[in-house]
Amino acid sequence: MSHDSTPSPITAQAGTALRGRLRPPGDKSISHRAMILGLLSLGETRIEGLLEGDDVLRTAAAAKALGAGIDRDGEGRWRVRGVGVGGLSDPEGVLDFGNAGTGSRLMMGVVAGHPVTATFDGDASLRKRPMRRILDPLIQMGVTVVEQAEGGRVPLTLRGPREAVPITYESPVASAQVKSAVLLAGLNAPGVTTVVEAAATRDHTERMLRLFGAHVEVEAIGPGGHGRRIALTGQPTLTATDVVVPADPSSAAFALVAGLVVPGSEVVIEGVMMNPLRTGLLTTLLEMGGDIERLNEREEGGETVADLRVRHSRLTGVTVPPERAPAMIDEYPVLAVAASCAHGTTRMQGLHELRVKESDRLAAVAAGLKVNGVSHVVEGDDLVVHGDGAAPQGGGTVETHLDHRIAMAFLVLGMVARQPVTVDDGAMIATSYPAFLADMRALGAGLDA
């Protein structure tokens, strides 16, 4: 799928209650990392439940270009024959990541730890996204930026050092991508590479590194123990393993909110990852009065998962503290939709990271709310949404800016609004949730593409 192709508008309209069961696609974060660590391990890694969206397929193609043997055995089932830490080959062509911010940034860390040269590029959206935050620590570890677009953006070419330098890096931003890039670069560095975070970010990289055999120590630090010090011992032998990818909580968020706001709805969402660093939206919706039950908790792929039973609820506005942002950074657009249906004011604090996602998500969400008659204001890095407990007006066309989460969030708004809501392009939804339209239609949603 090309993000530069002809736009594909989609319209959502309110209709019957949503009822039924669905399993969202495999978690995108886990899927990227399973491919990458499969590349860096010895033996054959078997992956089940892989998210087969465009973003992850780009990471798979990059892993193959760097030397991995990769085969697809069926829907969501893949085999990766790795080359081991230190075993990468120079790719023959450009590593084109399309819209995959996570895949491109993590793979920059992989390349930075090896004596190979690789050029990274992507679509129009990825070319706008800042990469300096990734490059700064990697340069400290010895990587050379051979070429780069203005502001450290892609297309850019990296040449890894003969031997990477282990560092201690205090991340100035709460970013799992920065942390992960540094740790992945540190895999081929002698000694210990350490990342210090003032606020804990999603820890999938640390968990999966351990699953593949790396030695990783994590220490809670700072006021209230909200920060983390993560230390990785370099040059391990990673061993291929089997990975079952749990359902993505960021993708589950759309059915979750839709079930809460569409009158008469009752939906069961199966196998959702319950990692505490990914459940900020769930915590917030429960605080708002959402009727959500966790059922059948179990372990999959090194993570706790559960089925979620969701029923239509009377939601009340709340204040979402800034320290919760790392645990729900991708879910703020759909939370804004829930807030538009709630009674009272919801204030989402500290959303500066939304400005550097696939789009300036803070501006895009505000614009989408405006054209659909939702009362709101942006105050600095805070988004404040005023709801009156009634269905939003709707009737607007939302500019998605090639952002899949903006598209899906405002289609959820259309499922409850008094007038249909149109998103200007839904093609990029396939980057994270290829079956979104089919899944929501199966529950009863009115979606016209």
C-alpha cells in the first residue's frame, strides 16, 4: 500500500448498537520487536499473531535486507532465521519504511551497533518526522551520519562503527523509541549500555530482550519510583524463540471507546495486552465511569492479556495527568472522542509528544473536533474537551494528515454523532489495523468506503 496514492474517504454514521466479539490485530510494538530480535538471534524464531500491517511488513523487509531469512507460513505466522548479534550485512538498496516511525527508529539503533552502511527513507509523512532525538545518542555510540535531510530527517544514511561504544544516556524525552534504539545499538557494544528515564515508557524491548536471552537489569528511580534505569550487558548470544503476539491495546482502543459511547452496545474484545505501561486509556475510561470488565487473564508472548467486556456507559469528564501520557500516547485521539460524549470537562495534560507523531496529532485532533461541533480548547500542551453528555453534532470532514489513528478515532465519533462524519483518507489505516472496517462492520457499525 502506498501512502502517496489516491485518497480513499470513509464515512461513519450512527446506527444500531454494537454487539459481538472481536480480536484486534497483533500488537504493533511487539510485532516490530519480534522481527528485529529474530534478525539478531541465532536459529529460527517462529512468530504467531504478527500484525501484518504495512508498518510491520516494512520492518520485515528491512530485516531481510540486512541478512535474515524470512518466510510467511499463513495468516500471522512467520519464521525468521537470524544472523546473530554482529552478523548483519550491508543492504543492497534503500530501507524504505513507508509510514513506520517505530520500525525505522528501532532499526536505526540496530544498524548503529554494526559496521554496516544503510540508507533509511519513507513516505511523505515519515519524511516530516524528527529523527535527531534518535541520532544524538547513536552518534555518541560511534555511528556516522553520512547524509541526512534537513533537520536530521529521512532520507538519511548511517554508517555503523567497527565497534559500538557503550554509553549511559539520560533521555530528555519520555520515548520508548529512543530507549529502544540505544539498547539495540548497545547489543553489539562491549560492556554495559544504560538508559535513564525520568518517566517509565513502554518496556516491550526490555521484556523481549530477556526472552531472547539478553541480560537486562531494570531499576525504579526518582520521585515515587516513576523513573527507570535500564542496563543492558552487550554482546550476548541471542537465541531464537517462539513469540505469540498479544492483541494490540492501541488497536483495541477504538472498539473499546465505541462500545462505551454507542447506546445499547455490548462488545467483548479478546486477548488484549494488559502491560501496565500500556493501559493508561483503560485506567482513564474506568475513572470516567466506563463499564469495562477484565475476563480470563492469562499469559501470551511474555505479556499478561485479558478479554475486555465493554458496555455502553454514562461517562464523566476527568483530568488526565501528564505522567500517564507514556502509557497511552497513541490513544489520546480516541480518548478525545470519548470525552466529547461525556458529561463535563475532560482535561488531557502534557501532550507535547503528540506534536511529533505521524502528524501533529494535537492539532489534528483539535481540528477534527472543531469541524464536528465539539467544544474544546488547546491550552499549551493540554487538550480540554467539554462534553454535555449528548451525542456530538458531527457532520464534518476530518483531515487525517496520513495518520491512521486520527482516521480511526473520528470514524468512532461518526458511529455516535448526530450527523455522519467523514475522514478524507482511510487508506493508511492498513498500517496498523488492516481489518478495522470489516471488524467494526461485523459489530454493526455503519461505515461506507
